[in-house]
Amino acid sequence: MEMTMELSRTLKGHEEIFNNGHTLRPRQRHILFSMGSEGISFGDLCKKLPHCAELEAMINELLQHGFIQALRGTGSKPSAATAARVAAPSTATADISCVRGYALDFMAGLVGTKSPAYRQMSEVTNLDGLNAVLPMCRKVIAAVASPHHAAELEAGVASRLGR
């Protein structure tokens, strides 16, 4: 599989994650979740999931069963996420939007997009707002998913903020 191939979730893949379909194995669900809402190149997905030995086989299986799709005409283009990182200015606002995007993707897979915590995180515009909302998001994720997932969110946010 080409490292530059762009992959994105289909409606079926979206429903698997957000409507708790649970028809896939946990590792396949993790791959779907890791793709994010904007899609990702196969190379970026490999970097995101370096310890997944059967990644290419699982991606092929997800493609065959219609949970993901290969986007057309993107063989030599960088992924949208990579392009956004390159084009984004290195300001505090850009950093907060990147962190907010990570937190929203993380929360969408675990608590859904209708959660009040998700809504409040989507309205964050600065570091103070992020610091105010993050503890509530942690509590919601710990209650709905697990304390491990809540700690994973917090660690991911901290690493993106350079803490």
C-alpha cells in the first residue's frame, strides 16, 4: 500500500464509532478512531500506530467491508492534516486549535458529539478556557469510558502543549 494513499471513514465507519455498532474487533475500531474526522494518509497512520503489526491487512479489510475509503486523486499530495500543520502559523491560537481538535476527536469516539463536555471543548478559544474545560472532560471520559482513557486524553493534551 502506498504511504501517500489518503484514507477516510465512510458513513458506515462513522456509524461504527459513534453509534456503538461494535461489529469490528477492538483493534479495527481503534484504527477507525485514529483516522480522525478529516482522513489521514496511510504513512501518517503508520506513524500514529507504530506498534500495530497487522495495520496494512486490517486497513485492507476495512476497505473491503466499506468502513473506510481511499480518496481519489491524492497519490502525491500530503494529507490534509500534514498540510494544515505546515500551513498553520506557530501562534498560541494555532496551538490551542490543534489541541482542541485532538481533544474533540478523542472525545467523539468515546462520549459522542452530543455530550455537554464535547460542546464546551468545541467552544474553547484560549489556554485559560482549555484549562477550565479539561477537568470536566476528564471526568466525563472516566465515567463513560475508563479512567485510563481519561488519563490518555490528559497526557495527549499535555504533550501537544509541550508540558
